[in-house]
Amino acid sequence: MAPLVLRTVAETAAWAESIRRSGRRLALVPTMGYLHDGHVSLMREGRGRADVVAASIFVNPTQFGPTEDLSRYPRDMEGDLAKCASAGVEAVFAPEPSEVYPPGFQTYVEVTQVSQGQCGARRPGHFKGVATVVTKLLCLFKPHVALFGEKDYQQLQVIRALERDLNLGVEIIGMPTIREADGLAMSSRNAYLSPEGRKQALALSRGMAAAQALYRQGTREVPVLVSAVRRELEAAGLREDYVELVDATSLSPLSTVSPGQPARLLVAAFVGTTRLIDNQPIGG
């Protein structure tokens, strides 16, 4: 069955309230659309954790910088709604930007620590836009649980922090990255890649695998592990944005990976003009 499409804040609030009043558990999957199997996996997981699953499809303008790809971000509402239906989503909030940010809008949410490095340092204002729209969605739906992919790992930590700090009462679930058969992390931005660029992009997962292999062989020094990733990026002709090995929760840079310490390897690189990100756990 096709999901109910909600266009306004008022009708969305009324729909969500009706779900809660009926005693049913509500899961929310926020997205920017152009859905792939990674998004669908979140929706299906939501079905296992709640009675009703809702999604949002909204290309959020406040998380794009002035030189970024807002106008050319891929969109496919018809295909997205079909994927939502296949995953059992009952309602989709698909507003116009003016519905989310009406005239006179002046309130933003900023998470000040885990948003500072990595993508936050290279995309000023990005996580303020993410935190603001996610806070609005969580306050609008008041879901019992919200699900996000670990591919956007720093974003996940930002969302966990804002939910905790603002006492929103939502269980935030991070789900493992879904990959293509050859290891490429699924991403809406993969649509930008040429066939040659698609092959080059495999250097991200290949580099992380090389670092993992070194770790399993006993290497604990971060510069050595990071260099293994950089070699793969360089060999494939990718332009590195960053390669960092950080504490899995605080995202603070590490110099060594201590036994039992959860750490995360974070990678961002350009394939031509397309910026891709990926990550994997190391240690723990």
C-alpha cells in the first residue's frame, strides 16, 4: 500500500499524535530522498522496533554550503515512495522548504563538540543545519525511536548528542553501513559517479581494509594505519579531504589505538568533483 504523503507541519503533527494516542509505537527514518537499499534497511529495522514507521523526504537547504550541490542533489519522489511502500512505511513527510523554514525563521540548533572536526571543519554550518532539521523532525513526530545510518558517522554522533542534551526522549538507533557487492558504501551521491569514477571510489573501502589488516597484524600506531588508507586513495587518483582515526564516541583524534578502545576510521575523498565519505570501526 502506498504511504500517506504529508505535506504540512499541521497535518503531520495530527497524524503522529493519532498514532501515539492509539498506543502504537512509532519509528521515524529521516532522509533526503533518492533512496537506496541503505535507507530501506533502516525502514525495515524500524518495522521490527515499532508498530508504525514514518519517513521524511526533504532535501534540507540549511545543511548545504553556498558552493555545494543543493540544486543538483538527485531527486526521485516517485521511486522513493515506491521504496517506502515496499518497506512498510505508512506515512512520508515531504514538505516544501518554506514549510520547514517559514518567513521569519530564526532558531537553529548547534552541537558544539562532536561537530567540530572532520566534515564539520570542512563544511562550515553543515551540522548546524543537520541538527536543526533533525530536532524539528523529532519534535514534530515525537517518535519512540529514530533510525540513522552509520555511513554518516559524525552526523550520527551529532544527533545522539542533541537528543541527549535536549532530553527529547527518542531512542536513536545507528545501523551498519549497507555496501554494494564490491564494498562501495551506498550513497545518493554515487549517482554522480562516471563508470571510471565508480571504480576509483573503491579506494575508500580498499584503504580501510588495508588499515584493518595492519591492525589485526598488531599495528596500533595511528599514523601507520592512516598511511595505509592514504596510499590507496593516492594510487587511485582520489583527492583526500581527510583520513582520521578517532575515538568512536567523542571523535577526538587518537595517536594509538589502545586494547579494548572503540575507535573509528573516518575517510572523505573526492572522486573528480564528487565528495564521498566512509568509515569503519577499528579496535574495541
